[in-house]
Amino acid sequence: MARHRLAAVFAHPDDDTWMVGGTYLLEGSDLDLTVVVATSGEAGLIADESLATRENLAEVREREERAALAAGGQADADVHFFRYPDGGLDGVDRSELVGRIADVLRAARPEAVVTFGPDGGTGHDDHIVVSEATTAAFHRVREEPGAEGAFRGLFYGTLPQSELDELYTRWRSRGIEVDPDAPFMPRAVPDDMIDVRVDTTTVAATKYEALMAHETQAPEIQGLADNDRDLIFATECFVRAWPPPGAGGDDRPAHRLFDAL
């Protein structure tokens, strides 16, 4: 069986584990994976001072990203750390960022590229910049001579509104105050916009283990997952940004990412 080629382009270590970690596991050894991480997350959480210092957190989080990929069955992934400032992507020269992503995509020739949606998934500026830059880079390389057989689909990882509503209902039932408009809260799209809904229940426990390889970020992971793993890790959903949804009369939603190509 021919291996599928996927490029995952995200802002911080652990973003790709959250968004496509289940897909990594389901595709397993059939996947030829390229990962771009635009920042190394040096402004992030340090769960325990024995794990990292502010001075070496970027280096530690890069190791955690590789450990998470190994735990997710993708130890051989080709990983590119761009090492732009965490929280500062909006100040990076946009043409340079697009060019660097395009260079990686041009060399890897993925069939599918996945990144954040236009809202960044949480409204985080870094995420939004990566979404815009990846979209521009994808269209640049797919229009170049010799692109045949590659760049067949651009996908945005997202949440369906029904699942986010259910999560908030659960939180409120436990007395947790929910402000959907607060900074970095998850964003969702209407359910009928979902083009790919991957059932990840069979790999949910392993995806959680891969996330926990990001040890410095463990409290954030556990805080979201402890009581709601059955919901949070049940599916991975994507909007197909290119070709346009419905192109070719395809059935929606597809059940695996590459089925939507």
C-alpha cells in the first residue's frame, strides 16, 4: 500500500498533537509525516521547575514534541522548528514566513496539508498567523509546475459547534463558569461545515498519552481532559479549505482525512 503524505503546520509544540494526534495513530506506518512548528513555545507553561527553566523551555518543548510524535506512532516524522518568538508571530515578516512554509511543502510534496482555521481555533494571534501563512504557502506551491500528485487538499482542524456546546454544558453542570469569548477559549464551526469527522475513540487513550509527553504543559492538558476525555478525544474534525467543500459531489463528512481528497 502506498503511504499517504501529510504536512501538519502549527504554531506551538503540542498544537498538532491536539489537532491531528488521533489521525497520526490511525494512519500509523502508512503515513509519511512532515511537521512544521513555527515557535518553540518558550512563553508557555512550566508545570514543574524540575522540568525546565524559562531560559531552556524552548529546547525542552522541542524534545517534548518529538516525544509526543514517537508516542503517537510517528517517530520518523520530519520536524521543522522555525523558532520564531512565541507570542510574536504577528510581528514576523509575513513573506518570509510564507516562503519558509512553502519551501518545506515544496520539498515534502504532501497530498494533504492541515493547519488551524482562520480563527486559529482559539483566537490566538500566533495560530491565526500560521493559518494565513500556511494557506498562502499551500496555494503558492500547488500552482507551481511539477505539483501534480501533491497538494490535493488543504484542511483546517476545528471543532463542531455541537461538541463545544456539549462541553460547555458539562462544565456548567459542574459549577464551572464559562465565558466563550474569553481569550484563548476554543472556537467552533457549524456542524454542517465539517468535511471530515474522524472517529478516534479506539486511539483516544494513546492520544492522551502522546499529549502527556508535553510534560511542561501537563496541567492544561489534564485540566481539559480529566472529566471529558470521552468527548474531547472521540473525534477529530476538519473543514476542507481546498478544493472547496462539495467539489466533485463527494459525500460529507468523510471518515478519514485522506478519504476527503
